[in-house]
Amino acid sequence: MKIVTIFLIALSLSMDAFSLALIYGTQGISKRDKIILAIIVGMYHFIMPLIGLSIGSFLTDKIIINTNILVGVILTLIAIEMIISSFKDKEEKFLLSLAGYFLFGLSVSIDSLTAGIGLPAITNSFFSSALVFAITSTIFTYLGLNLGNILNKKYGKVSTMIGGLILLIIGIIYIFK
């Protein structure tokens, strides 16, 4: 069950990258740049949960709190933000540069930081979980960039909403666990 939960969280966290990659994939990014951008996103999704884990460990050591409730609230808040953002019509312009790629990676991996805070409530395999997050987000970013010139932009919003709904369900399960 834990591996399924980790994989579902990885899928949910990757939906932001996928949906934005769908949009930005329509801008004619070269194959080399698609690979670079996907790897950058994967690296962020590996590092951010581990940073979040450190923050979460500090908070739970200093503050007595049920970690199941903490992870549930965090995942629920991320899910709500993802669902709300799926209704926004705002389309952001993407800088086609290495700096732009790093900003893209950071922006789609912030939710991995907060997910890392609650990671101890789910598993003790932190490195493996971060690796699953990284691999999944790398694949989804690359797929999104490649499908971007084929799929309509509205599917990006649908994928964000689906990711948010999956994360919301997982968050609610953890709150009432």
C-alpha cells in the first residue's frame, strides 16, 4: 500500500509539470532542450521533498502534532491550490533559456517540498520516495513537452484538476486515518 501511495503522490505532484509542459511544448522547444528541462524538473522533484523532510523533522520534533493530520492537511492544501489553478485562464509566458528552465523546475516542484514535510507519515524510505518523485516528474515533463504541440491547452487544465483530485483524496484519507 505504501508504494501505491508514493506512486499516486508522485503522479499528482507531476501533474503541474505535465500541464505546464503541455502549454510550453507548443513553443517549439528542441529535443535537446526538452530533455534538459525534464531532467531539471526531475532534479527539483528529488531535492525538494528531502528539504521538506528536514523542515518537517524539525517541526515535528519541536511541535507535538499527529503527522497523519499534518500530511493530510498539507496534501489537501496542495490539492485545493491545484484544483483552483486549473480554473484560471491566465497563461504564463515561458522564458526559453536555461534560467527559465530552472525557474520552471522550481515553480512546478514547490509542492514536492511541502509533500516532503509529511513524508515520514507515509514511509521511512525517503531516498526511494524522492527518486520515484524525480523519475515520475521527469517522464511526465518530457511527455508533456512532446504532447504539447498535439493536445489542446484545455487538457493541461484537466490533468491539473485530476492530479489535484487524487491528491485531495489522499489528503483526506490521511486526515481521518
